[in-house]
Amino acid sequence: MPLAEPILCKRIPTPPWGDPRDRALVTLDQYLETDGYQALRQAVKTDPKDVIDLVKASELRGRGGAGFPAGMKWSFLPPEDGDRRYLAINCDEAEPGTFKDRMIVDFDPHILLEGIAICMHACRLDTAYIYIRGEYHAQAKTLQHAVAEAYKYSVFGKDSILGQINGRDPQCYVHRGAGAYICGEETALLESLEGKRGWPRIKPPFPAVEGAFARPTIINNVETLAMVGPIVLKGADWFKSMGTQRPEGAPPTVPASFGPKLYGVSGHVNRPGVYEDELGITLSELIENHCGGMRNGKKFKAAIPGGISMGILGTDQYDAKLDFDIGKAYGCLGLGTAGVIVMDEDTDIVAATRNIVRFFAHESCGQCTPCREGTAWMYKLLTRIENGGGTTNDLDLLLELAGSMGSMPGTTICGLADGANWAVRTILNKFRGDFEKRVRKQRYVSLPVAATR
């Protein structure tokens, strides 16, 4: 069922409700005229624990990639001890194909700041850091201006609407990264925030217990926090009236895919951009109804559902449902950020795979040997295959390399290797014919790798 009205795009003209050419930065005055900061005023009159319970009841899942329930994450914090507690906002958005958070920052930054303030109240966090991608130069300035407006309106700082938290005036800062993809991983983000090299940390301890500066820290994505205000205003039942239920037969502990979602679409469509709709719409609906169909009337070949680390949807999966259960249903890693990259019938899948792996090899922090060496080896293999020098044995070797690295196989600290792993596995398994046309047959029969794993 299509979304009845825009929620996150309420003030950002977006088809089918508005023309993107009419977009402009929403100032504080304009935000206040459209119910801005009403959710915050309502939240501060509510016991912090009740706000957490409301977010838990809504089953809001993180919109940054992993889809972990936000309210549950908030409840992991230890009791207050009077010392500092932090909120880190992940606005790094360095996943290729992902640009939805940028739209919020570009045009309606106060919806993010309101969500930040509500989270600080609910979790008793006195300091917030918005960690923004290094390449987002204009967006960092826009966000800094909005933060200054929020201070003038007493959202943060002295005499804040929030009152003092942990005996301190609540503060919010914009922190610019240096352009490293790995800093989208939450513990690498914290290392960078502390002024160190952006290397993922071994866990436990988890950030909620020992995060920024060894203090309890909540880390949430921009879109996740932007959704908190509407939930506070309209309630958990309203939020759960949108999206899809948990899979049939799944226990209540398995979160559903409720609520609206921002989909960032790029690639071979007539109208790329960011669109808002319910979780659970099909890929075909997104392309045909929102993006004006495939570009130049070409046929659909494949799509990456949520940033390149999520793997690929095959030609026969054009009607895949875009919710958090997409991984199990369609053989990919997950929905991720819902940054959909669409490919038409003329796409060179081998070249696309080589380009994806080149990115992961370049962005690996080098801390874990399987990731550092494995991504580099896969890139060399794919370059050889693309240039016509590969053999059928190379295809088996690619699958073996991919299946033996990543945090899921238990060989690396973070999931960067899993991104390369799932990209190669899903593309090679679903489009093996494209690869076999580019390689020479061996004189001997190569043994199949037990897993197409």
C-alpha cells in the first residue's frame, strides 16, 4: 500500500507530492510553523523511560544498514553515574549508492536535531556529536548553521528545553570525518571521533557500555533519529500501521519492518533520486511508480538493494519486496541503507563486480589479514577475468576467497569483508553465465567449491 502522505519528506518537495525543483533549506522559523519541535516539547514532559518504551513499542529499526531495533539499543545503557554520556550520529554515508541522509541534511536538518534532542532526553545523554562524511562540505556548513539556530532556540546549551543532563548543559557538535568508508562502522567512527585512526574496535565492550572516550554511547543513523519525532507525536500504533509484519511463523522477538523508509535510487532509471514510501514496497513499484521506469526503455537486469555491500538481486527478482527480510527471501545480505542501484540489460556485470571489489580493497583499513589480502586478491582475479585472461578455475577461487573472510565467518573484526564477500558471491552465483563467457576453460575439470557459500 503506497504511503498516504510524506513524513520525513513533509517539508521536502518529493514526487508524488511535490516537485524537487521547489526544494529549499527549511529555516528554523519555517520548521516551527509546521509543528517543528512539538515532539520535543511533548517528550520533555514525559519520563525518559517512557520515551524509550515508546520507541521500543514502535519497533523502529535502524535505518543505517543493520536494521537493529533503536529502542532496544537505547535500553542497553547502564544506569547513570553522573559522568558524561554521549550520542554519536552517523552521518558518514560513504556506502556507494547511498545518499538519502544527505537530503535530510540539505533541506530539513531540524528534523534530525529534534530527534537528537529527544534521544538525549530519553537516554540521559549530555553531549551529541554529528559525525558527517568528510566529502559533505556544503552539508556540514548547512548543519552547522542549523545547530546554531537550535542553540538560539534553546534546544541545546544554557537554559535548554532539555534542562541539565548529568549536571551539564546539553551540547551538540558537528564533527567532520576525513573521508574514510570504514568510519561508517560504529566503533571506527568512535575511534575517528576521538582523534585516532579509524580502525574498528574488537567487541565487547559494546559502545552502549564503553563507547566514545570510554563512556556509555548511543550511535544512531540520521534517518533513524529523524523518525523519532513523528513517532513521539503520533504514537507507536500509527508507525506500525505502515510497512510489513514480521515473517510468518517468526517469534515476537524478531522485529518487523514497520514504518516509512527513504529509498535512494540511482543507475539506469528515468528519474533517479530519493523517494519516501512504506517498507515492503516491491522493487518494480519503486522503479515504475517513483522513478518513471527503466531508462531508454531498456529491460531490467539487476539491482543492488541497499548499497553495494548488500549483494545483488537477479533478473528474476524484479518484484522483490524491499523490507528488512529481503536477505533471507532473495539471497542477499539485507536491505542495508535502501540505496538502490539499478542496472539495465546492457550492464557489464563483470566490470561492475570488479569496480565494487576495487572499492572494498581500497577502503579496507588493513587491520585484519583476510580482509586486507582477500579483497586485494579478488580485485586482481576480477581484473584478469575482465581483461580476458581468466580461467574457469578463477571463478571457483573467487567463491572460495569470498566465503572464507568476513565477520560472519568469524575471521575479521568488522563487516567490510562481508560486504565484498556478499557482493562477489551473489553476483557470481546469479550471473555466472556472464562470467563464464569471459573466461577460458581449464584443460582439467575444476572441483566445485562446496559452497556456493
